[in-house]
Amino acid sequence: MDDTETGRLSRRRLLRTAGGTGLAGLVAGGAASVPLRNGRPVPLTAIGATAVLFHGARQAGITTRAQAVGHLVAFDLAAGADRRATAALLRRWSDAAAAMTAGRTPDDDDQIALDAGPCALTVTFGFGRTLFPKIDREPPAGLAPLPPFAADALDPRRGGGDLWIQIGADDAPVAFHALRTLQRRAAGTARIRWQMSGFNRARGATDRPRTARNLMGQIDGTRNPRPGDTGFDAAIFVGPDAPDTWMRGGSYAVVRRIRMLLDDWDRLPLDRQEKVIGRRKANGAPLSGGTETTAPDLVSVRPDGSPAIPADAHVRVAAPESNGGATMLRRSFSYHDGLRPDGTPDAGLLFVAWQADPTTGFVQVQRKLDGADHLTRFIRHESSAVFAVPPGAEPGDYVGRELLET
């Protein structure tokens, strides 16, 4: 009994059908029609059919729209693993990622996602500072250790790492399948140091595309820079004159697990929550007036002469205008890991910020936030890591080859 008779669609069959109907339908997220029942075409949904191809000048998962499900996982090299072993691992990982993001089935597939489309799967690879002594290379300046911050309560067991993978997809089994596949291919070369899983709002959950809300209920990401904005590439991607040639066109990811003190937050009246953030909770408009997309007016005052946006409001302290123009692309996931021993929610944000240089991006902003931002009373930074994310790979190549083979 074949796939048509059973109504099941294998990932291999999906690719064959895509070849006949045009891969562009998959890339654009169109409804690619495939024969599923009695030879009659039944369309995949746009969510299942959307593919974000792995190969290209830049790695996917940086400017890609944030997906509904995410996994962040860091690895340390096994004892005795060297540069040659690391290169072989990155080739295995790149080959598997290229197959899965295109909807193909890897050779050693466990069939978790056998009947699903690619579901906007992305896989992004990065290198931590501790990798470089093990492969006899000097780390780039952008991987300098982050300075300590007063609000930090970091667990070193959940930070750092030689290698890093970011996985995103609009379907949970597809994301888990990618995670398991890459974990298996690391056997004997690298072992997991830490792993975190998160989520965003699912596609189609709102009446129209909207900025996401975090677990505090706040609209989060309104002022995120966008591709095409003036200066976007220079702020987010390493420039063509960087001394480390293997990082040109790449980016740096700062990863922080930020627990939200949700019980304390929920006890605040609505008007005080809005003053902590500097925006209306219902629609995201700044307290200085306008709509969600109106730029906060940092000089506006209330009738009594007080600032419309309080001096310690998050939007004021974090604004590029307050930080010498420092810009990051935030592409985060919420998380909920049950309850802590004291009964409070173990929940918050898996913060991932992209920039050309963490020193002039995350570090500059976090120094300003640390102690000056009212929001710091309601959050705890519990883990931290920085990864150098090289540019993408062309078909037949693998991510990181210039670092590992030259």
C-alpha cells in the first residue's frame, strides 16, 4: 500500500512532488498540491509546505521570521576530538540540516517527522570561545568574555560551550526531529553541555500579523531593526574588512536565559506595569502617545511636568537613542520549565540577540540596563553564552570550512 492509498505523505515523496510542481512553491510557502487520496490532489497547508533553504551566503535563522518552536543546544568536544574531527562533524551536521530544511529524509532517519513538510525549519551553527584552543586557532575579538553584570545570577553549567545549534520550526515534531538527528550525528565527537527549548505564538493564531507578546503579556519586539533599514547590515553582520576572514558576513549571537518573576509581576497594578515598560500593555503604544509603531518621545512630559515615559522605564533605558545608537536584532523564544522548588514559575525568555560586535551591541546596552532599568527587579539572568556564527555555506560545502580547513 503506497502513500497515495494510505493518505500519508513522506518527506521523500514531498520532495519528489515538489520537483514536479516547482520548488518555488515550497520556498515561498505556497500550497504545493500533492496526491494523497485516490489520486486526487490534497494541498499541504502553507505552514507545512514552507521551506527555508539551508544553503546561502548567510545562515538561516538570523533574519528569518521567528518560528513557533525553538531548541538551543550547546556541545563540548569529546576528549581527543581535534580540528579534523570538528570539521567532519560540521560536514555531517550541514548535510543533515540541508536535507531536513528542504523536506528530505536523512539516511539515518528515525521517522519522527516522516509525514510532515519542512515547516519553516532552520538550523544555525555557531562556535564558542572554548572551541578555539582545541582546534589550534585564535578566537576572534568578538568572542571576548562578557563582563559581569549586577543583575546576573548565572549557572555556569547552563552557559558557554564549544559548539552551538539553534533550531526553529513551525511544528514541534519537526523541530524535535532535527534536534535528535543532529544529536545522533555528534556521537563520539561532541557531547551536550546544555539544552533549552522554547516557543512563540503559532502562525495563524492572530487575526493578522502582530508583534509577539512575552510571558509578562507585553508586546515585545516593536523596535527590532529590520532588513532594509539604514545601517541594518553593518549593525548585525560582520563587515568585509574584518581581520578574521572566516567571519566576514557572519554574526555574533548572545544567548541569555532570563527568568521572569511572574508572580511578583502579576501583583503589580496595570498602570505600574506600563510605567515599568514605558508602553501600554493593550496595544504596545509608548506612554508618550501614538500607536505601537510610534517612536517613543523621550522628551515628552505630562501636565505635572514629569516625563511621560519614566526615567527608569525599559523602553527609555534600552532605546538606541540612550545607548549611542547601539543596535541588536532580538530573535528570542519564551520558555516554561514547570515550577521551581518554591512554587514559582520557572518561565521567561530564551534571549537571543544578533550583532556584528557584542561589545558595541549587547554589552553596551546591558551596561545601561543593569541597575538603571526598573524591569531588572522582575527578571533574573540565569545563563549566558556568546557564539561566533560564520556565514552560510554553498551547496556541497559545510558551515565553518574556512575556519577548520585553512
